[in-house]
Amino acid sequence: MPVFDEPECQDGIMLVTARPGVNRENLLKALQSVYTGAYNLRGGGTAQNAYERLLAYVEWTSAAVRMLSNQVSNGDLDRLVLTERYRLLLAGLVGTMTSTERPVQRVVNGLVSLELDERVADFEAAIKALQGQIARWSAYGHYVVVPDTSFYIHHKDKLEDVDFGPLINVWQSEVTVLVPVVIVDELDRLKESKDKLVRWRAGYTLAVLDRLFADGVGRARLRAGGVVPGPDGLTRGEVTIELVFDPPGHVRLPGNDDEIIDRALAVEPLADRKVTLLTYDSGQSTRARNAGLHVIKLSQDIGEEPK
């Protein structure tokens, strides 16, 4: 029976993308169950020859798909279970791999062994990453916000000066700002904008991110908590910020707005809490609400109607 070491915290790294609404503890149990099946099969199981071992491996993949298909993305299934080597071995079931000749049996056994070694390693990495995410998020009681690109460009305050609490009607709790890497890519492109303000805000925001994450990609403090100066003596919670990277093998959606929504939805099951999207974009806010995200649509004063 496999034994896992203490999970390492992998900030911003998601090796599996949970489907919206999935319970993270149930997902962890499902991954562990599928992993255990591959681990035991790699040890030989009850197969008497290479062909029986091939059949047992194909049976394991079918069980894994049934258990995981409604919990993780299709891309995760292809990467973790339905690999190219799986398709090769499956095709061999109706081809020459059924032969009892020793050279054929040796090749089949070698391919199955190689595939099971990789499945065990990949599932072990995914389980440790998920355990790390669960342990890390469970240690905090904060609210999570994902400002989209329009927020960094159009909000009246620069990133380091933004008071996120009042924006989401939170006063004393900690707030974590998540930055999907697609937003970093958008800001990089906006550095070439013809609009001076857009160009400056994009460059400034990227400079702040570069400074905060110069020594790593873990969660960084954006703003310390404490009492806000003034007659009310209000207490503000700490604001931290974190990069969210694309999972291995992830294929981005055609539109960046949809990709930002997709990344925010992927965080919710792992964080076990709602994620709030902050945007000035009407189209983005409409799509995000339709996808099930909590959205706060911000607005700017458009001034008087032009003559």
C-alpha cells in the first residue's frame, strides 16, 4: 500500500483542474483510489502473463475514467489516464499484441510496465499538489478576488494603493488577490498601447508583480493589515497576492475573458470558497455571472453627455 510523504505547498500550481462544484476532499479520495489501483497493478497483480496484464491495465483505465470524468477536466483525463501509449496498447488488443510468442509478450509487458510507472508518478504528483492546496487554503479564512485586466488599468487607485476590503464589502478579514498568468500576458501586451495611461498602468502593475515575486511564486503580502488612520479607527485585514499558473498541458480558451473566468472557476473547488471577479467590463461581468462566478461590476463616472 503506498504511503505519501507530507504534502509540499505548491503555490499557484494546479496539477488537476477540478470541475465546478466538485468537493475537494472527494476529489482527493478519487485520485488516491485510482493511484492505488495503478500502484498495485504495477507490482504484478494477479496476471499470469503479459496479455492478462494488458487486460488488467485497460480495465484500470476504464475504472479510472468512470471515477474521475465528472470531477476533473477532459484534459486532465487525457494527461493522467487516456495517454497516447494507452491508445497504442488498446489498439494492440485487436492486433498482434494478443500473440503468445515470447518476443511479443516481452514487448507488451515492457510497454505496460513503462505506462504504469508513469501513471503512478503522475498521480502521485497530482495528489501531493492537491494535498498541498487543501492544507494551504484550510489555514486561511480569507476572501478571494480575481481582478481582471480592466481593473488594473481603470481603477482610480494603483495596485499597491487599492483598498480591496470595501470593494467587496469586507472589513476585517484577510483578502487574497489572485492573478491568473493570462492577465500577466495581457498586461505585457498593453505595455505597447498607444494610450499613455494604459501603457503606464500596465508597466507599473507588472513592475509591482516582478518585485513581489522576485524570489519565488508563493503568496506575497501586498498590504499589511491594521487600523486605518482616521476618526473611525477601522481595522483592515491583510491583503496578499498570488499568481495562478496554467496546469500542465492546459490549452487556453480562444478569448482571454473566457480564460480568466475559467481559471477563477478552477480555483473555487480547491479553495473551497467563492471567488469574486472584479471588473469594469460589462461583457466580462455578464459572462462571468452566467458561468456562476460572484461578480462585482465596477463603474467609472462617464461625465456629462458630450455636446
